[in-house]
Amino acid sequence: MGRKLWCLFVIALLLCASIHGADAKKKKKVVVEEEEAADEGKTVAEQSEEGDAEEKTTTKSSTADSEASEDEEVEPPAKSSKSLKKPSKVAKKAEEDEGEEKEESADADEADAAPAKKAKAAKKASDDEEEEADAAPAAKKNAVGEDEDASADKEDEEEAPATKKKSAAADKDKDEEGGDDEAAEEDKPSKSAVAKASAKEEESGDEEEAASEKVTATKADDDESADAKVDKAETKAGQVAVSKEPPQQSSATESPKVPATAWKSKNQTRDDIDPQGACKRDIKLHCQGISPGEAQLSLCLVFHIKNEKAGNEVATIAVSKKCRAEIRQFRSDMYRDLSMDKAMATACKADITKFCDDDFLYPEPGNIIACLREVKQVEKLQDACLAEVLRHQMEAADDFVMDPQLRELCSGEADRLCKGVEPGEGRVQNCLREHRTKLAWDCQAELFRQEVENADDIRLNVRLFQACLNDQRKFCADVKYGDARVKDCLEDHRLDAEFSPGCKTEFEKMMARRATDFRLDSRLRKYCKADIAEICYPDAEDISDVANYDAKVIQCLQDYRDELKDPKCKAQVHKLTEREIDIRFNKPLADACQADRTTVCKDAPDGQASVFMCLQDHMAQLKEACRNSVFEQLVRMAEDIDFKFPMKKACQSELNKFCKEVPHGHASRIKCLQDRIDDADFGEACRKEVQSDLVRSAQDYRLNYRLHKACLPDIQKQCMHACDAASANGTATCGGMVLKCLQEKKDKLESPSCAKEVESFSLIEAKDPLSFDVPLQTACKPDLIKLCPDVSRDHARTLSCLRTKREKLSTPCREEEMRFSIMEASDIRLTPSLMNACGQELQSLCRDAPPTEGQAFKCLQEHLEDVGMGAACKGEVNLQEARHASNYRLDVRVRTECEEDVTKYCNGVDAGQEGHALVLKCMVGSFKSLSSSCQSEVSYAVRMALFQYHKGAELTQPCDQAVEELCNTGTAASTPVKEINGAVIGVYGQCLVSQKRNRLPEDCRTLVKLVAKEGAYVGGTIDQNKLEETLAKLKELQEAAATTAGGGGMVVRHDTGLVISGWLAAAALAAVVVVSIAIGCAVYYKYFSPTRNYTLVVKSAPGATGV
């Protein structure tokens, strides 16, 4: 009985001691929480809970799984500032089937063990630190390291003492449950229970005082300036790869040394690697003078590892492999819990409060870093915080485990797919991207997320940064990092001869990757955000969290570039389109033409525009998908010469010489080169490129940017179905059919700008119709091969060959040739042979005559006998007149004024026989029935046919016999320039008119009747009086011509007057001068001479008387 009472007494004492200790702990915790901010180092609350952790160690299950689980539950991440979410305490898991008596026994054991453990800690501090460091990786299920097996063996060996302690405690618990022997075993510990409890209270007081001192030291660290942190972060994070001096710890911000006990507790949040752990030797070698804390030791060793990889002399001794693994583990854990990264927590306190203070969205400390990364993309972080975030991004870009989300979602995939890949330099991320189709969706999304976030700074692309470091120093030394500025600078110099091959290779890989998704182009994503949301909303809505690889949004921006509102967005889209001449940077085109590239263009090398140029030159051989994709790209490239790399390169000199002031866009510089292509100092290489581009643009109106934009409404109204036939055949281009339609309906076009562009194209087409007129080229290609095989590809010779063999042409070719001839006759500028032969005459004699509607050609006809008219021009005018006389449709004035009359009176004429002047003959026969305007034009056409009489011509053929019999007597003058009542006719025409009516054939007489002006003929018979008057005048003119023949034709009469030349002109001028002087004298004497006195004498008649 006495023994039982004694046991109860001991138990009561133990309970009192426990209650007193708990009250002390609570009091200490309240004081610390009032004095210390949540983000300042290790909290006193954690230190006050150290005893609880030790108690937990003695009571938890002996199995490893149970220990690991319990460690994770009771390890709370400390809060770095009030804006971070403070994690709640996890309650201890109750032991099943244990009663209140067992808990009291455990408290008693803990009270007994506390003094002993304190004493033991003083003697074996280093042993306990190693035990804690080695046990921590085993407690974490997701620990990352390269030497897991070796660490596990070491852990087993070093955990033996701890296992013995746990076994002893378990045996003791078992004995306490034993029944009869329980009281006997408790006798000895009960005697020292009170003393042990008192010692525990004293220990709690000491710990409280030490914690207060530590809080003061930690607050002093927080006073470090933000600017100093930015400089330190840039030095250690941004420039560590190329620096040759290790980071130094300044005295002003030096952290106090962390006591060894800081690594003992599994519950304590560490802020640096263990100086007594796997890196002990490396710290002594490389980091002397640097105190642990704020990750200073880890940064120092990271610095040496990077210098070792870079081959710098400062890294003379390699950091051990085990130390590397510990550093990797520590820094990976640090980024999962912001409380472990005090530098970032302090620098980003304001930004976290402003942007990331949401416990629901960011429930874990690791989420805060993700929030700051997202904010960095759209907002401006404070400089100190920006430097810390950049440091984190650089480490995460180097090793994926430094990114908490990436580590969590891709560690398993990395172990499975990239097991042999050494971490670092982004190798694991690149490996994962190469196995993209095998990755889980969440891992793909996180990989792409990191890639998007890192796109604006070349330093976050480790391989690219290292490969291009020297080129960056050479070409972009003054360019600041961020906003993709360095990338743009390097891209501008990518084709320079001094650009290193290694950098070019890596840079082009980046460009190819960037072309797959607009989000990988940081500037495009930034500047085009509003336009994408407004214009490309459907495509943007379909975007997933992973890379799309279809460039839909990019194509949308290109297709609607004229509607983009942001000038910076337009400029970025322009630059993007300029890159796409290289098929590697055009994902849709590369995918569509993958097969054709290996067959049709297998010999075309990568780089610049070689592959694309090959594809466009062989469009007819491409598969439909590739052909359509190439055509779409050609349409985009038509806007600016910047998109036509070969032309821009070949024409650099011509652009500077002729088009320096011409702005970019709207194909203005391309048009400038086209207009100057015939200049004498235009380079041959540039001419070749411009000519090729013209031939290509003639294939489809959409390849002519200016015409496409100006004529789109008219095309939709007038030529909507012109391209249907080509589309039905599966061809990408319209084969020039829309251009043909616009030319035929030029008079019906509503847009003046469209009419101007159609005229401009027609002028180009006229220079080489068999190259630029696609319908004509297509229709007449077989005829050229058959009928004109030896004729060179020259405008004049090829067309002349076809026209001289018109009767042998195929029907399609004959129809297309006639269509082109009609268009050519409507504007003298569309007849290059006439323009070349009569250029000087047009300037001197017909300057005021418009080139259209036949006015300029009529002027040349009227000046055929001018002394200033050259023989070449005369010959070309005669040739064109003969063609006009053979087909009325080639005479634009007759065709226009007689269109209704032809339909009414000559509709039955065979269209296939139009070249035989059948319609003109029909209108001559129906002359009295024609409209007055048509009569005038038909009469003029007949007069010109007689004036420029050609034996055998279709229209004047009825007069061939009369000319031979009556006029070809050998005395006819060779210069047929005379006028009868305004009708200009030549020698043979004069001869025919002078003949009596009964001597002319009936058909010839009908033609002769039309050569005189209205009034020369009355009804259907000739007025003899007027005819005789006309013949008399003709005779006078003939005599005058014979008289002045020796003088070279000094008098020439025209509709507007006489042209006098030679000595006769001088005499006439002298006579004018004399007459003018005489008139002047008469006027002077009459009105201005001085008055003279005179006497008026009047004689009277005879017989008159004076007055």
C-alpha cells in the first residue's frame, strides 16, 4: 500500500512540473511573437517547441516510414513577413490505444531525459549535428540528390546511436506496461523527477534569453539597404558565371555566426547549408571568412562551381560531388519556402504586400515566388526585389529543381526520361522538351510556363547566353539586359561575317522555337496584348497552357496587320514577317512543306531564303498543302521589300540611289524599283530580281499588294467569279484571270486608285506580254513552240511572229492575242515599239495630246509629213494604221463610237474573220444609216487608209486595180502630203479623187466618196461643181508641190494653217517686218506727229462773187 501511495505522489510531482514547464513555454512564445516579425529568421516559437520535438522523437514509432511522416507534419515553414501566409501548427497525432497513464509516463521520461540530453549536447555537438543533417534527407520523400544510395548507407551507419536510444525508450515503455514490475522500475527515476523538472524550467529560461539576443541580431540584419542587396544579387546571380573573384561578405551586412545547434532540430528552418556537413572541407577551401546564414555559404560555393565550369583560375580545387548534392538540395528546398530565403523575403516585402497578399491564391510560401515571377511580366517590381527574382530565375533556368512547381510536376518525368542527363545549364529542361509528347500535361504546362517567363532576358537561356557571350560583348556591349533587347541586337548582327558559328547555331534554334508560339516572343506578347484580345480573340481563346506549335495567333496578326492599332505591335509583326523568309522560322510553312522540301528542294541549303526561293520557283510541282502555304506567304511578303530578302540584298545600291526618300510599307519601295528598272544605271542583279518579282506577281492579283488593296471592292463587284476556274483546278493562284478582268472592265471601275493601279500593271505588262500576261502566255505557249521556235524571247519579235502567222494560230492563242492588241491600241504607252520609235515626236509635236483614246496616235498621223517626223516613226505609224484598218476593234475611236451600230448593222459578221476588215466594210456599206459620231470616225478611218495606202490592204483592196491603172504611171510623187478641204490624203488618194466617177470601180468609188468633208457629196451623187472646185484646188496644190519640190517642201498645209520653211520662210518674215514698220509709221504720223500750220485755199466757181 505504501509503495502505491509513493508512486502516486511521484506522479503528482511530475504532473506539476509538466504544467509549470508548459506555462513557461506559452509565456515565452507570446513575448517573442510580440517582439519579432514573422519573416525574421528562426522564431522563438520554434525554439520553444524544440522540447516538443525531442519529446516526439522519444515517443514516435520505430519504423522509418512513421518517422518521416511525422517529421513532415510538425515542420512548419516560417513566415517572412505579414504578407506571407503563416502556416498553422499541425497537432500531434495521438497514439492509438494509449491512455492517460502512458502519456504521463512519457512526460516523466522526457523530464528525466532533458538534463541528460543537455549535458550530452555540450560534449557531442558535432555528432548530433551530423545526425540531424543525415537524417533530414531520409525524412523527405522528394529529396533531390545524385548520390542517394551512398547517402542512405551513411545514414544507416550514423543513425545507429539514435536507434539504440529509441530502443531503450521503447523497452522502458514496455516495462512500464508490464504490470507487477512497473513500480519497481519507476522507483529510481522518481527520486530525481523533481530535480529534473526544475532543471528543465531553468533551461527554458536560458533558452528564452538566448532567443531574445538572437532576435536583436536578426533585426539588425534587416536594416541592410535595398541597393546593397540588388548589387549583391546581381553579382552573385547575374555575373557569377564570368566573375573571377568570389563574393565577399561586407562588414556592414555581415550575418552573425549561427550556432551549431541551429542544425540539430528537424523542426528548425535553416537559411544556409550545414558548415559541418558534406561541404565542410569545401567551405574551408573556398569560403573562409564567410559566416553561415542568409544562404551566404551556398552562394559562395555556387560561385566556385560556376567558375570551375567556366575554367576560371580562381576555381583551382573542384567542389566535391557530395557537397554539390547538398547545395542542390538546400537551394531547392530554399525556393520552396520563402522563409528560408531571407534576402528575397526582405527585398520583396513591399511587392509581396502589394501584389501577392492573398492567402487563398498563394497558400504556400513557395507560391509567393511564383506570384512575383508573374508580376514581373506585367508590372515593375522594386529594383531590389527584381534583382532577387532574377537571381531565382537564373538558378531555375540552370537547374529545374530550383523552380518549385517544375520540380514538383516534372521530377518523376525527369527520372523516367532523362535519367542520365547531368543537371545544370538547362540540360534537363531541354531533354524534357525533346520528349514533349511523352510528358504529362501538367509537366508540359510548367515547362512552357518557365520558357515564357524567361523569354525576355537572354541570361535566362543558359545555353544561348554562354554560346553568345563573346558576340554579345563584341556587338551589343552597350545594350542593357531585359525586354529582349540583347536578343534583338544579336539578331540584327546574326548575318554579319564576324558573328561566331556557335552563337549563330544556338540563336537560330531559339528563333525557330520562338516562331511556334507568340507567347515565346516577349515583345510581341507585350506590345500586341490589346490587339490580340480585340482582333485575334477566337484564336487566342483556343490557346492552352502548353505550347501550341501552330502559330495561329501569329498568322492572325500578320493577316490583319493593317488593322493593328498599336504602332509597336505593327513594328513587331513587321519584324516577325521579315524573319519568315527563312523556312526554319515559319512553323506552318515548314510543316506543310516537309515532304516537298526533301524531294523538290533537297539540295537547297538551310539558312536565309534558299529553301523558300526553291519552293516558290517550283510551285507547280508542290503538293497542294505546300503550294497553298507558299502562296499565303508570298501574299504576306508582297507588302514590303524587307520581306523579300533576295531583292533587298541585290538592290541595296539602287534603293539608296533612287528610292532613298521613299517610305517603307504599302510596297512603295518595290514600286519605286519597278518604275526605274529601265534606267541606264540600274544594276543588272537588281533588274533580274525585280523582273522575277514582276513575273511572279503577274500570276495573281493578290501578289500585287498595291493593286490588291486598291481594287478589292471592284474585284468583289466586277470580277467575283474570275478565279473560279483556277480554284476548281486546285491551283493556288488565279493565273492572271482577275487582272485580265480588271483590264477588260477598266472603264467600269469605281475606284480611281484601282484604275490607276490597273494602268500601272498594264504598262509593265506591255513591255513583255508573253512574260507578264499569264493568259496570253498560257494560250500561246504551244503556238510559239510550233510556229516560232527560233524567235528569241523578245516582245517585238515574238509578237510580230505570232501576228504575221495569225491565220495559223490556235483559237485560244488568236483570241488572247486579239485581246491584248485591243488593250494595246487603247493607250499609245502600251505599244513599246511605237513609243520607242516616236518618243521624240510625241514630245515635240503631240505634247498636249493625251495618250489614251487614240488621241496621241491621231496626232502622229496628222504630222506624218512634218519635217520633224523621223523615218522610224513614220514607218511604225504606217504599220499600226495598217493593223487598225484590218480590224475596227484595234481603232479605239471607231470601236467606242460605233459599238451600237456594229451590233445593229453588222452583227452577222463572222468573228473569226474580223482581221479582214469585214466590219469596217460593212459600216461603209451602211454609212447613211450610221449615227453621226460613228459616220465621222468611219470616214476618218477610210481617209487614213487611203492616205496611208498599202497595196493589198483589206479595206482599200477594191481600189488596187484603179491605182495600178490610173495612178501608178511613174510620175506620182513619193511624198503623199496634201489636203483637200481638211481631208488629208496622199498621192494615190489624190489620184483616185481626181479621177472621173465612171472610171473607178463601184466599191472603190464608195470609199472615195467618204474622203471629202461633209458637203462635198450631195446625196448619193457627186456635185460636179464642187468636185471641179476640189480638183482645181488639188491641181494648184500639185503645181505648188512640184514648184517647191526642189526646195525640200517649203510649204505644207495642215488643218490649223501653213508651215513655211527655207528661203520662203525668210522672205515671208522680211515681208512681215516691212509691213509692220509701214503700219507703225502710218500710225505715228497720223496720231503722234507734231501739228503743222497750213492755209486752206478754196477756189470759187466761175461767176461767183465773193462775200
